[in-house]
Amino acid sequence: MSASARLFARRLAQLALLCTAVSAAQAAPRHSEAQLQAWVHEASAGLDSHATEALAQIEGADRRLLAVRAYLRAGDTLPQRWSWSAQRLADYASTPEGRAANADIDAVDAAFAADNPGFALEVNRQPRSLELQLAHWNQNASVKAVATSLIESLEERFAGSARKPAAAELRAALIAWTPAVAATLAAPGLSAHGQGRAFDFQVLHEGRVIAGLDAAAARRQWDEAGWTQKLHQAMTAARGRFTGPLQSPYEPWHYAYNP
């Protein structure tokens, strides 16, 4: 390679690096963690104590702000929807409601096994604790992606303002915002799993999960393999209190339970 060619190649590489840096800078949120936390503080003022206590356990101001949006949208229904206490979770299996849910799940299991010899269903029958919901929220990649999109939207919304948005403006923007693709988790405390109002089913073959809870593999493992329809048929045959599956986000394994 000639000297001029090498020089051109170096300059081309430098230009590519510069473009990458500029794109990254443009994509990155313009507000610091402290500034985003100030937004969290402003928007969450006056929320139910359940919500504020949960926010203190969420990692990252972006994930907190996304949770604040859910809590604001829940409004006055938040206390009634909030996940059960540890004591109520511990007592659940022995309550009439818990026994009825187990019986309905058993009926679905039996109908599925009868129609699909060699295959079985697996389901966690215990409602999901707030602690587990918080752990999932702090680690989930889809939550991070949606939270980043929310921050970008808010920054664009208030970019032309010479002052920081008032609390009422910020709350209104949070409530009105809708993500292009929903996160795969409800905000901690508001999951239907937290009150035994939803259950997730997996398909097993010889003890191995062949259709699980991976959103990225839902179409392949469930729809294309036929398990979406087969699970729904078992639900229908069992004539229980299940409705579904969940459509947004799309989870063919997730069925609401109406005791």
C-alpha cells in the first residue's frame, strides 16, 4: 500500500471514530443521574407510601422514573392493586382462594397432558413477592431500554424550556407518554402476579423446558411450535377462571386469573 493510500485509510478510520462518538453523544441522555433523580423526586411527591418505599429500592434514576410513570397512571387504584404482604403470601396456599387457584391449575395441567402425551406444564403457583419484582425490574433489559426511551422523550419534550419543568408538567408528561414497545414487566408492586391474579405456564418435555418465558423466543417456541394454541385449548377445556394470553407485551405463557 502506498503512503498516500495509508494516509487516506488512517483519515477514514479517524472520521469513522468521530462519527461514532458524535452518534453516541447524541443518543446519550443529556441529564446527569443527579438531575434525573431530581425529576424522580419532583414527580413522585405525594405518591402512596407503598410506591415511595419501592422507589427507594430501584436501581438507577431512569428505572425509577419509569416506575413513577406506572404509579402515577395507577392513580387511586394503586393501594388496591399493590402486591400482597409477606404474611398474606405465606398464607395464600391455605386460603379458599389459593385452594381454588390450585384446583384450576390442576385442571389445566390435566387437560394439557391428555391432549399432549409426553408433555407437561410447569407453573409457579405462589404469587410473586414485591422483593422478587424489584430484583427483576433492576435487572431486566427491556425495562432499561424503555426507561432510556422515556428519558429521551422527556429531554426532547422540555428541551426548549429555559426553566426546569414544574412538577405538574412533569407528571402530565409521564402519564401521557406511551412506549413504542412495552417493557416485559409491570412496575414493582403492580404486577398481577403479586396478588395471584396471573400465572405463567411453561411446557416441559422429559423434564426440560421447551417453551419458556423468553420474550425474544416467544414466536418461535410458542406460536411456530403450536404451543400457544395447545395451551389455550387446555384453558378452554378446563373451563376455569383463566383469560389470555397477554397480548401487550406479547406473552403466550401468561394468563390472567379471575378468582
